[in-house]
Amino acid sequence: MAFLTDEEKENLTIERMIFHIVGPDMDEPQILDEISPPEHDDFFLGRIRTALRGNLFEFREKSPTEANLKRILAEPAVFQEVSGDIARDFHRQHITSASNGVFFLFQISAGRGSLFALIKYDIDDVVHYKIEARSSGHHKAKLQHLNENFVKKPEGAMAESG
């Protein structure tokens, strides 16, 4: 059974977004401020839609994550604070099994109230290239090393939605 209809998936919008840096190379996650207004919606909505094609999971009874998400719905002003609590909990539970990355919390709308998507992106080193056009007709590649990035591939992300 699908969680959202195809029409709802197509009409998803990001209402709020935030991420925090997590991983085994740090004692505590680095807590960041909310990204407001949300940026690069199409990029992240594509990843959320991909996650929606996966398995559905339910929260365990008395789940602190579920309680925190319900708190955000009841008290929108606590979005940033509570997202940090969720990231800290994720960090503690996955400190030995997860690679360095960022833990995203998205508050999204599918036309029937707010939903949440929690996605962990791995941090991978990449080399970016840009082609420099020259008047001689010969082109040259310029390379740049990037180590803080997000990729569209679902292999670089773990996702939950609920």
C-alpha cells in the first residue's frame, strides 16, 4: 500500500528544512540553524520522492522521534530546537554504524496536512569539473575538490518518512 498517491507525490512542497552534521568523527553533532526559506526544493523533493518508493516503517511504541515530531506540529516555534534533539538521538544511536554526514529534517506538505521526512546524507569527497572555453578552440578542464556536498543518488542517503 502506498503512503501517498502519485498526485500527492507530485504536489509535495517543502514547508521547513534544517540539517545537522553527524558522524563517528565527532562527539556531538553540530547543530545548525533552520534554512529559511527552504532552498533547492526540486533537488530535495526528488530525493524525498525516491524514499517514498521504499519500504514503509512505523514508529515503535513510545518512540521519542514520533513524540518530537508531534511536538513540532503542536508548537511550530520549537522546530529548530526539536530537530537538534532528533539529530542528537540519531547520532547516539548510529555513532558506530553510520558514516559522517548530515541529518536532514524536512517538514513537507502533500495537500493533506504536514508530514515529515528524515534523511541522512553521507558526506563524500568529490572532484568537480568545469570546462573553460578558450579562444583557440581548445578547451581546458578546471578541477575543484569538494568534500561537503549532497548527491541525488539514493545510495548516499538513508531515509525515513512518517
